[in-house]
Amino acid sequence: MTMFLDMKTVMILIVLGHLFSVLLISAYWRTQTKDHILSRFLLAKCTQGFAWMLIVVRNGVPDVYTMSIANSLLFIGFALETVAMLKLQQAFHRSTKMLYAALILGAIVGYHLVIIFNNHENIRIAAASIGTALFMVVPAYLMIRSKAASYIMKIMGLLYISTIVSLIGRAIVALLSDQTIGMFTPGMYQTFSFLALFLIMFIGNIGFVLLLKEQVDQELVRLANYDDLTGVLNRRTFVSLSKQVIAEHAKKQKHLSLVLFDIDHFKKINDTYGHHIGDRALQQLAKHIGSQLRGTDSFSRYGGDEFAILLPGANESEADRLVESFRQTTMQIHIPGMTSSLSISLGVVTLIPNEQTKLEALYKVCDRALYDAKDNGRNGAARIQATLLG
């Protein structure tokens, strides 16, 4: 029983694999907003599929022409595919763009120098394998080394490394072989080559779809949990998290503080400078306040220009220190297009919750404190004692 594979059949399967990928991605692409990452990947699959088809149907055409065109297209196709992967990781910058332009040019020129000066199939195979492997080094490294990489990305990175190793092994075998290796001649080398080629196609197709789905899932989570304008938690998510924190602190009998604040004379800002300036003020304020919070704090846009902050473990003195820092530093925020300075009014309540403590009651008391701060002339904070809860 032989383990050797018919390479022509294998090539046809690879062509069909790319063709089905193009059809499925095209069907999805037509129903979605035309995403440039998906478009780039679709172009990569089309380019690779056409290149493999040229290799399969090259009968009657001199190898020097078919292999020149086919391998040039393969280099371009693999480069486009890895660029799409990098874009999914948000790692395709100007320097990376220049690197990949140099890699494409180097791979194509290097391959054609082999054709011109030492046109042996073994050397051509080695040059093509090394050129293809180089395109995968950057995404493989980033997928494994990035602290923000998900489990899917890390697994993808390991698969990319195994593919790089397979391609380098393919190049070494081709260079060290005493016999001329033919692409369509059955043998151990051809079996090894098929596995490398199949792995490339598998990783490229399945991996891209998984990473794209992961990105879409993350965006859905962001839209579901965060305010679209300011990037802080939305009200629904804040309420859910706060109820959990209150219950935990009730069991542990630990302090927590709730802070409500809004921008003084926000309607006047919108009327004077326009709503786009008002939106910018909300964004800058949220970014500014968020940078001062602790890792355990929850920060939400509660509605309009009103924000809420839950400070777990914060007693009165700790809460007052943070609140005064918020108030003082807010006046230093500069909003482009706005001549007046920002100020905020804040309401604060601190307590050790019990099993009967409800967020709704805590909010009502804190809201009264916020109105007290406004009645006291704004640009200040007011506190109501927790004994008034209920």
C-alpha cells in the first residue's frame, strides 16, 4: 500500500478549495457593508486560485512562462492574504505596508533570477517555498506574542509556525535532493508538499473566517455594553454590574460610593456652539474622568450629559478625594471650538450596603445630592448621608 499522492489531483482539489472559498465569501460579501479587509481576502483567494489553475493546465505552454506567471501570482495572493490577517489584528501600519511591498518585490525578483541564472526545478521550488514562508512570519509572531491575542489567535499563530516549518522543510528537501524533483511525480517529497499546501489553504480559509467572526463578536459585545459616543458603559450594563457589586459588598460589609455628575449649563453649550461641540465635550470629559478611575470602578453614561460612577471599597474620604479631583481637573479640559471652560456638578453617597440596599434607592439619594450641588451654585459636589436611604 503506497502513501504517495497524485499531485495533479491534489492541485485540482486545491483549486476547487479556493473556488468554493471565493463563492462562499462572495455570497457573504454581497450582503454586508463592503469591508476592505474582506475584499482584500477575497482578492487573495481569487489570485491564488487562478495561479494554481495555471499550474494544473500548463500543458502545451513552456514551464518558464507558466511558472513565472503562476508563482508571481501566488506570491501576490499569499501577501494579500497575510495582509488581511494583519488588518484583522489592527497591525497593518505604514512600516508593515512598506515591508510587504519589499517582500513581494524580493520574492518575485528572486524567483525570476533563479529562472534566468539557474533554472532547475529543485531550486525554483526552494525559492518559492522560502518566499511564501516569509509572508507568514510577521502575522505568526504577532499572533503569539501579542498580550491582547485571543486563544484563537494564538492557535492560529502556532499553525502559521508549523506551516513556515513545513515550507522551509520543503525547500531544504528540494535543495539537498540528488534527483530532479517534478511537481507531478508521486513520491514522499510530493506528499510532504501537498500537506504543506493543504495546511496553507486550511489556515488561510478557516482561520480568516474564525478571526473575522471573533472580531464581529467583539464589536457586538461593545455595541451591547458601551455607549457609542463616549465609549463608557451604557446604562443597562452599569445597572447590571452595580447590582452585583452591591450584593458582594453587602456580604463582605465593605464601603462603596456612588457618584452622579453632569456638565454645568450643557444646554447652553449646545445652543451656543452647536451639538457637535456638545458631543465633543462629552467625549473629552468621559476620557478625562475615565483616566483617573481605578481598575475596579464602573463608569457609565447614564443618560444625556449625566454620568454615574460606582466606587467599590471607597469610604467617604476616598470618594471625596476622587470627586474633588474630577471637579478641579475638569476645568482644565480644553474643547476645540469652545471658548468657555467646562465645569461639573456632582452628587455623592457612601454606605456599607445590606441585603435590602437597592441601586434604585441609592440612585435617588445620589440624584438629590446632585441637585443640591446645582442649588449651591454648580461647579461643586454635595453629599447626602446614607441614613436617608429608603
